[in-house]
Amino acid sequence: MRLMEEMILREGTILPGGVLKVGSFLNQRIDPALLRAMGEEIARLFADCGVTKLLTIESSGIAIAASAAMAMDLPMVFAKKHRTSNVDGAVLSTVVHSFTHGMDYNAVVSRDYLTSEDCVLLVDDFLASGAALEGLARLADQAGARLAGAAVAIEKRFQGGGDALRDRGLRVESLAQIARMDGDEIVFTGSL
Amino acid sequence: MRLMEEMILREGTILPGGVLKVGSFLNQRIDPALLRAMGEEIARLFADCGVTKLLTIESSGIAIAASAAMAMDLPMVFAKKHRTSNVDGAVLSTVVHSFTHGMDYNAVVSRDYLTSEDCVLLVDDFLASGAALEGLARLADQAGARLAGAAVAIEKRFQGGGDALRDRGLRVESLAQIARMDGDEIVFTGSL
């Protein structure tokens, strides 16, 4: 999506350790035109796929999923992150490793909100290692739901998580796909 | 807002301790029609007030703020909750007490995303004690920003937080306002 690539080039900054900071437009301050465009593009990509529900995880995925949910006129659900394993049978739960924070957490959704009747579209802001999306896919699997695919705002393709998910048959669509980051330069796959 | 009151009566449940559970449509599973209507109503209520930015706090406020941000064509910012006080000068930070979880946390926003040029509309899902909104108001104050007011989805007016904010001159608008909860009965202020 051209608008996303432009925003990344104009406002994104690369921090030490290869972290792409996009807090000024995507995941702390959020631009309304970009937010609307992301929702509409996700709706276009997954139109006519039988999606019944969008599933994301707090916090940075919520605004994107909200925009897509309104564009698709479908309910969204967000998984909560719990530090403890103190969860009961009323919830679906799976352990996810956060590479950003160097720790594990439990991704938790009430069983009431994800069922075997659902065809789920996963939504998140970033796809790098794929750990968060894999966790969401496991929650959908625990519910007996089908997966329509995953939509992410930015994929750091060189980190391999997206392709690992594709290799397992999941349709993964990223609105901007970064092939590599060299120093201060960001190269998108489309611009290779 | 009639739709919000209808959803509360149809799907809300009162848990022990006077907790109103609205996870099925507002703060874990989110209904797209309600989400859109909330954004449009907040935009209508605060039209022509000079608002430049919406400020909420993770996680349950984000979807509502996202909908309102798109309806108002304004950027939104969400404060993050940190458990530690380990914050530096690059951020605005204030301690907020969570009555739901019986603990304190730091509400944190980058200084880059909230400035003295801003006229801020606070957004959240629930208003009970008012601790979260008061924390957001302090962050806006630290930035030197003006406050246009606060918009919340559900106010439990009998808990007094909203009126304390109003007494201090803040305009507070709630899309549904609960006068009291007696056993399983929910009474809105409009229906008194």
C-alpha cells in the first residue's frame, strides 16, 4: 500500500537492534487517514473469503482491527496479554514469546467470543518473527475455528516469520513489506 | 445513545462487586455497528470545539478512540500502561490507581505526541471512579495542552468520578449513563 510505504519512509526511524519505530503514525500516535485506508485495504484483500470475525491482540493491533472491522462490518475480538498462567477453563489461552520485551506472556480470549462457527482473519501491526500471529492462530485452532488468513500493517520479511506462516498454508497479506533495512535505508520488496 | 443502552440491557451482565461486564460488545468482542455509532456520536458531540487530538489509554479505549478519530479526521494517541516507574524525560508520565485490578500503574505518552499546541479530547470505555481520565488529564496538563473534554462509552454515575470531573470544569459526555444497578437491574439516568 503506497500510503503506508510513504509514511514509513517519511516518519519511520530505525533504532539500534533493527527496531523500526513507527510510533508517530501507527502504534502510539495514529493517523486517521492511514487508519481508514488500512481498514479499507484489508477489507478489499479479504472480501468474499467468508470471514466472520477479526482477531487481534492488545494493544497496537486494536486500532487497525477496529478500522478493518468497520470496513467489513464484522465483529472484532482482541486477545489480552496476561503475565501469569492463572487462567481458567472459560478462556482460550496460549503462551507467546515477545522478542521485543524478551519475555513470555499468555494470550487469552474468552471462549464465548471465538467459536467453531467462526472463520477468522488475524490482524496485527507488525509481523517479524511471527510469534504473535502464531499465538493467535493457536487460539483460533483451540476454538475449532477456520482461518481465512492474516493481515498486517508492516511485515519485516527478512525476519522470516511471514514466510514460515505462508509455508504452512496461511494466506498472509502485508500492507507494507520490508525486504531489508541497511543502516538508515529501508527497502520494500516491491522496490527490489 | 439509545443503541448503547439497548446493548447494555441486552448483553451486559452484572458480576459480583458491582462490575458491569460488557465484553461481548464493547471491550473484548466489539460490535462494528456500535463502534461506528460511538465514533459518530462523539464526533457530533465535540464538533466545532477546536479539538486537535484524541487521547485514550490502552487497551479498551483504543477501538472507541480509533472510531472517533476517523469520524473527526483527527489523530489519536494512546497512553501505555507501565508497571515500573522506570521512565525517562522523553515521556509524559503519571501514576494511576486501578480499582479493577487493585494496583497502581504508570500511564505514559511520548512527549513527541502531545504538545502545548494541542486541544485534547479524552476518550475511554468506562468512567467510574474517574482515576483513568484524571490521569489522562494530568498527561495533557504536563504537555501544556488544553482540554476540550472527555467522552466515555459508559458512565457509572453513582460512582461519582464523572461528577467530580464536571465540578472541576471538565465537559464530560457519556454515551450511556447508569444511575444505579440494583441486583440484576440497570437503570439509566435518562430513564429515572
